[in-house]
Amino acid sequence: MSARWRFVLVATAAVAASVALAEALTGGAARSHHSGRRAAAGRRRSLPLTRRVLLGRSVDGRAIYAVELGDRRLPTSLLLVGCIHGNEPAGIPVARALEAHPPAAHVWVIDDLNPDGVAADTRQNAQGIDLNRNLPWRWRPLSHQSGQYSGPRALYAPEARLAERFILRARPHVTVWFHQPLAVVDQSGGDPAVERRFARLAGMRETRLTRYPGSAVGWQNHVLPATTAFVVELPPGRVSHALSERLLGALHAIAAG
């Protein structure tokens, strides 16, 4: 990884508990001692490695993290971005639920790419830029009046720059970008079979939404043609427990390949 990224290794409570249990058993009989150590080692091997990586900071200085789950020696099977428009935050708790219940695969999660927008309840970042119009693929100027200001140039927003750097480094096989409030899976220009499968597993309708200049999925599907990035539009408001469970199931299935 680049030296500009700071890595924070997050030790899970379950691992600590396993180690403590193994140490507590060291004073017992030989059979208990060895079986306890084997059980603890097995639990440690079965737990996913979790790392929190500081990708950078927002315009207002808020930290933006990516969480890595699973065996980092494997190719990245899935990237989930929980929120890019600050007034569409329903995907953040779903992203955090995936962190808490990770699939058996190498996965990255950015739960919130626009923390300033979330704090202000605005679509745009603190510069007034729509991050999903600031990526370099087919970027063009869009005015403030449009509500989708694309910035003075592509990758002007720091949040867009750090997303571009990270995605080009991670090269995820599938990327899911959560939005709101249309309650559909978009046919975003990647592998239609992946989009269709996700929609079926999540119990959501699939449709083709408008293509926008400077969008994240348009850029990804162009620069990483062997991969698939697509938009999942969640319904308005909070995601129900039932939908959250279906989304997690779909994410697990897509990550597994």
C-alpha cells in the first residue's frame, strides 16, 4: 500500500478472547492444555483479518476510512460504498453490518465517502460538489443551479481523489454503490448477470437509470473493464430489517463469486 495511507490494525474482541482462553488453560492437564491451544488456534485462523485504513480526510477534515475484511492475499472480490451523497445515508448501517458479519472473501468497505455531506444533510461535499459528478470519465461542467455541481475540474474534490486512488489500487471485482431513494438496482453498464443476480437475491426491481457524466460507476466500468460497478438505490428513509438481511445475503453471495 502507498506510504501516504496509514494502516490501523483492529484486533477483534473474539481473537483476544480466544488468546485469553488459551493462556488460562496453560496451567491445566496436558490434554486440556493442548486441546485448548488447538481450539484457540483454530478460532484465530477462522476469524477474518480486519484492518481499518485511513484513506484521507474530507474538506472539513473528517476522516474517511476503508475497512478490509478477509484474506488480503486474495484478489478483492467486493467493494461496498455505503454513502457518496450525504443526504442518502441509509446504506451506512448496511455497510457497517457487513463489517460485523463479513463474507468468507477478501472485501473492502467504505461506509461513508462523504462525511461532511452526511453531517450537513446535503447531497454535495463541503465545497458544494456532487462527488458522483466529479470522477474523470466523461466529466463536464455542471452548474450549482443544477444541484449536481461537478466542480471546476474532474477530481477537484479530495473525497473523489482518494476514492479514485483507492479503487485503482484495490481493483475490486465487483463494486456496489448505495444511493437513495428509488428502491431499484441500476443496470449501470457492467456485467448484467451480476446486477441481475444481486437484484434477485435482494428482492429488488432492476432497471436502467440515467447515465450521468463524472459518475463513479461510469468511471469504474470504463477504467476497469474486467470488473463490474453498479448502483443500488435503496428506498427512502431507513432500511428495514428484512431488506437489510436480503442485502447482506446478496452481498455475501456476490462476494463469494
